[in-house]
Amino acid sequence: MNDRFLRALAAEPVDRTPVWIMRQAGRYLPEYRALKERHGFWELCTVPELTVEVTLQPIDRLGLDAAILFSDILVPLAAMGLEVEFRPGPVLPDPIRAASDLSRLGETEGCALYGRVAEAIGLLRRELDGKVPLIGFAGAPFTLATYAVEGGGSKSFSAIRALLFGDPATAHRLLERIAVAVLASLRAQIEAGVQAVQLFDSWAGLLGPDDYDRFARPYAERILGAIGDAGIPRIYFAPGASSCLERMRTLPVEAIGIDWRIPLGEARRRLEDRTVVQGNLDPGVLLGSREGIEERTAGILREARGAKGHVMNLGHGILPETPVENALAFVETVHRLSGQGGEQ
Ligand code: CP3
């Protein structure tokens, strides 16, 4: 079995650097687009056979070292009873704006939606048959609260900011409720067989370090700590939040994801090499030339030399416009260079 990814996360020696790609199953793949002509995005997330098919699409084609469950971070908000649509960006038509809206949120323990995800995980473990490990994931409470309050993506994020600073008690009550739903989701995924988890705190970068410590970190910490007894590696990723790296280094995790806005070496220094690092090629580089991809990838492998451990990835999700051959060039470059003692 290919356990490079799990070995790197355990800070054990590897024959070459493991690599996977955030959003590796997605619109840049023609076979994904073909499936999307017949099925909606939510269907792909909730019909186990379809979830399995999409999750596996990039694995053989690209030679990746891990599969990531095809799903979305907004599943727990839907499980709590909020309406969630994808057009293709997420839209929540009835956002949470005030204390009185909290009563619309239900419990998720044992819900049908998590059951369907668990079923897909069971099927995937059988299909993968040890070929590569399967990653589960969830959104961190701060990021999910941002979606719940904004009702979707945003440029100014005024609604979540108004709640955080105008009515922090309600913000904390919302974060508490979401944390319970996220923890239940991760526990269900772990019980069903995922072999690593990643917690995405995609909007934590909205916050300055002190507010990060107030509204984001404690909820992520509680969830990551609570799943510690499962004994599987935990990755935390908060793109755009490198000003908070010092605050992340004591999180109960095995690895921290690094976006491309900070050199990997600098991130390692600020984390004091206490954790394994994951990343951090600018997804935009995959829109450029093969030479550029090779050069930048080699640069990251150099910056990772001597790290506690390194998992190669992009610094955020792969862009839908990426030519498949460029994604392949990235993976092949990692295989070739890191196998020559390029990193270890
Ligand atoms: O990495 C993978 O291959 C697993 C699949 C995955 C998806 N979403 C599929 C998806 C994962 C890990 C996510 C996580 C997710 N979802 C995050 C955290 C990662 C990040 O980007 O910071 C966030 C913020 C979301 C919320 C979300 N869902 C957004 C912003 C969008 C629109 C994305 C876009 O490119 O337009 C979605 C929809 C979504 N989730 C798509 C996919 C493949 C596109 C839907 C489509 O095919 O039309």
C-alpha cells in the first residue's frame, strides 16, 4: 500500500514527497464536467455511488498519493437545516443574522446526510483497497459561521463583521452550535473509515490575530482536540491567515497547510518546525508553462528540506481553468525531484 502521505504526516522518512491537490476532483477534469452535465453538485455529494466515482476520477489519472472525499464544507450547515444552493458558488437564501435566527438550527447527530457520506466512505475504502489513503474533511466553525451569516461568499463580509463586533455573544452561540455539528460530521467520517482529516478555515484570514484567537482558533482547537483519540493525522489549513501562524503552532494537529502568499521556509520558521507542513505552490502557476511549474515546484522542495515532514500540495484549490497536463506535470515533477534526494 502507498502510505507515503501517512508516513510524512507522522514525520517518518519517505522514499519521495507525497502529493495531492486541493479540489483534485473538480471542473478542470473533463470527466467531472461530463458527470456534471447529468447530475447536480449536491447530487454528487449525497448519492454514494456518484461520490465514489468523482472522488476516484483524479487518482489514477494523476498518480496522487491520497484521495479526498468528494463533498463540501457546507454539508453540516445543510444538516443543521439551513438551505444551501450551489450556483456554482454557495448561496444560503435564509442567512442567520440575529439571536432569534438560532432557533432555526437543528441537531445533526445521526442525521441522514452524514449517513450518506459515511456510506460513500465505506464504498471508497473498499474501492481504493489500500491503494492510497482517504482524507476526510470539514469546515472550521468560524468559516461555516461566515457562510451562515453572509448567506454565501462576500467581498466586504459586513454581515459577519457586524455580528462579531456588534453582538459577540450571539456570534459565540452560533460558533458553539456549528462546532457541535462539525465535530459530529468528523466523528461520522472517522468511524466510517477516513484515514486523515483536514479542517478548512478558509475565511479565518478576515481576522486580525487577536480576533483570530477569539473567534476562530478556540473552536478549531476544540474540534481537533476532540478527535485526537482517533489516532489519525489532522491537518489544519487557514488560507490567507499567515499573520496568525504563531497562533496556530500550538493547535493539536500533525500538519499545517500553508498558502502561497508566504515562502514555505518563512512559514516553517514561524511555526518553529513543530508540525509537518503542507503546500504551497500558487495555483496560478499551473496556468503557466511547464518550465515554470518545474522551477517553482523545485523551489518548494528546496524550502522543505529539513522540515519535520512535508506534503506537497497547492497553496489553495486548483483553478477550474487548469490544463490537466499541467496538473500532471506538477505531480510528475514532485515524483521525479523528491525521489532524487531533492527534499530529504
Ligand atoms: O478537494 C477535493 O477534491 C474535495 C472536494 C471539495 C469541494 N469543496 C468540492 C467542490 C472540498 C474539499 C471543498 C471544500 C470547500 N468548499 C471549501 C474549503 C476549501 C477552500 O476553497 O477554501 C470551501 C470554502 C467551500 C465552499 C464552496 N463550495 C465554494 C466556495 C464553492 C464554489 C467553488 C467554485 O469553484 O466555484 C463550492 C462548490 C464546490 N465544492 C465545487 C466543488 C468541486 C464546484 C461546484 C461545481 O462543480 O460546479
